Amino acid sequence: MATRMSTTMGCPRCKGLLTIMRSCGRVRMACDQCDRRFQIHEVADRLDEQAEEILSRWNCIIYD
């Protein structure tokens, strides 16, 4: 079961809003508008305070 949390971050591709998606320890960000998915390290330099607060809830983020 995946958890989805909305953010105020804009998509680097289309500027739509990004959603944080977490499933089984794996975290991705997805654009609500163009549906492109990003690994956390791809958008880490753009994280805003809201996204950082959400991500800080988990002590481990797995990406591949």
C-alpha cells in the first residue's frame, strides 16, 4: 500500500505540483500534471521546507 503526500514543489519538467509517494520504504516524487516520476536524488537540490518536513518523518529512504 502506497502513501501519497502532496507538496508545494513544482515539477522540473512542466511546473505541475509534485507528490511524494512512499511504498515499502521506497520513495519517489511524481508530478500530478505530467505523471513523470523522479527519484529523490533527482530533485534533492529543489526540496522546499514542506517536502523536507515530510521526508524527515522516515529515518531511511531507499532509492535505486
